[in-house]
Amino acid sequence: MRRFTRFAEKDSMKKSLAKIKKLFLDLFFPQFCVGCNTEGFLLCKKCEKNIIKIGEQVCPSCLRLNKNGKICQKCAKNFEINGVLVGAYFEEGPIKEMIHNFKYNHALELKKNLAKIMVNALPADLKIDVITFAPLHHQRLAERGFNQAEILAQEVSKNIKIPSEELLVKTRYTKRQVGLSGKKRRTNLEGVFKVHKAESLKGKRILIVDDVTTTGATLNECAKVLKNAGVKEVWGLVVARG
Ligand SMILES: [Zn+2]
Ligand SMILES: [Zn+2]
């Protein structure tokens, strides 16, 4: 009995300490909701409710409805990726602000909300062996301090209990994809990714996590090198389509 009391005491002390820590942080580093600026949260309950999840997935190339975000037969000729699953609408609710603050304002705690949106988009019948993420060139990594896709992949991994591994490297510093046409996006990325650990990838089904996709060019280039290394299936998973 006494042991139990002691554990309980320790537990409540831990809780009080956590409360004091939170009070201290709130006092000196107040948080503001990225959606509506309300003080006290990075994402308030109201804004969380405004997130509009994708109901039906589409082919990542022609954007026609297609189950599980699978690449359609017509587009499959020019694509290596098997499909791309998208969590929510970029322009609706607080998604754009969440991603922006997560990437550029170090609101890293939003990873939990973002991963939840992604996990919700995963169909129950999708079989995955390994999770990985779109790599950043080391120069970009030094500029930003972290790879947002890697953080999201780790969070998704925790949620679905499938390991996340670094499988790809980006060998060249490329122009930002924003503002480039679809064709230029593809040539900008040609030959830029390499497989980091080609061994043990044979026959695997891989899920590549990234924050946003637009034309699917990055995910598809990643899929190309993975398939050259013997991977069986490559699926993309993103928070939103930009
Ligand atoms: Zn809010
Ligand atoms: Zn299509």
C-alpha cells in the first residue's frame, strides 16, 4: 500500500511540475493560434474544427477521382508513383497557416495535428513496410535547421507503428519549385535524388511523406529512384495539395 502511495505522490508531483512549467512558458512565451490568433494555443479547438479533410482521393496527375489516390491508367505511363494520399484542403480552414508556421516559424508542435490529418487519409487496405520522407539538400537543411518532411514522417510512424527510415538523399541544391511550370519542375529535379540504402529495399512497399505536393514532381522523382533500387510500390502521403 505504501509503495502505491509513494508512486501516486511522485505522479502528482510530476503533474504539478508540468503545470508550473506550462504556466511559466505561457507567461514568457505565450502561444497564439495560427488560425485566429487566440492566445493560449498553437491551434485552438475552433480552428481545428475548420480543417476540411479530403473526402475522396484523386489521381495525382489528372486530379480525376480515383480510389486511394491511385495514379489512373492513363497517367500511369508517365508516373512511377503508385498514388498520392492527401489529408486536407490547402486553401480551406487553417491548413495553409499551419504548414507555414510549422516550416518557417518553428511551430514544431503542430507536427501532431499535421500527422493526425495525414494518418486519417491512409486507407485501411494500404499495405506499407517502411515510411520515408522527401529529403532536403544539406545546404537547405542547414538554412532551415530541420527537415519538415522528416519530422512529419516520424510522427506518422509513431501513429501507425511502421518504422520511418532515411532512404533518400538530395545531391544537388535546386531552385524552389514554387513559380515553376510543371515541365520545369520535372527538369529542375532530374537526377537529383539518390537512394541512401539500396540494400534491403527489394520488394518493399514504401510510403513517402512530405508536407505539400503540387504537381507530384518531387514525390515522383523519389519514387523513380526507389523503384530503380527494386522497391515494389511507392505511395505518397502529404498534408495538403498546394
Ligand atoms: Zn484559432
Ligand atoms: Zn490520371
